[in-house]
Amino acid sequence: MRHLTPVELQAYLEEAETAPLLLDVREPWEFHHAHIAGSQLLPMGRLPAQVEQLDPKQEIVVICHHGVRSQQVAFYLEHIGFERIINLAGGVDAWAREVDPAMPRY
């Protein structure tokens, strides 16, 4: 698993030839309040039942509010065989502070 700061992720997304899946594992109310453009919502609690919807060969950036839940999900995904996992350090809260100050914070 790699860990990227929001600034590092922003640069990576701008340079990536193939966009990774931005997987937001927060709750729906959190996602609707604020999320990174292009991210897909799959709440942490639903992940085990829906993990087959994910491509284990695709690069996945796991996102949450502060980076704790996303790190847990990243460990889980690695444990079941996913190899291209990135955790957004600091989550959307750090993204709002460092990359997109217009994004609502909570």
C-alpha cells in the first residue's frame, strides 16, 4: 500500500495515464456533504458484500474523512489480494485544506 498526501494525489491524478478508481468509503451523508470529483461511494460497512464489484487489478485510491477508515479498507483489500492500493493520507478533510479550499468541511 502506498500513502499519498492530497497534494501528491492531485499531482498523480494530473499525470496518470490511466485514472485510478477513487473509492470513497465514508457514509452516504458524508459523501453528499463533500467529496472529491470523480470518486465512487462504497461505504466501509458494505464493502465485504460488494467487493466483487471491484477489479483487483485496477489501481484504487481509498478515501475517507481523515484517513483512518481508508487505511483499514486498504489493509483489507491487500489482505484479499488487491495489489495496487493507495491510501489518501488525511482524507477529504486534508484535501479540502490543501487542495480545494472551496470544499465544505465537517
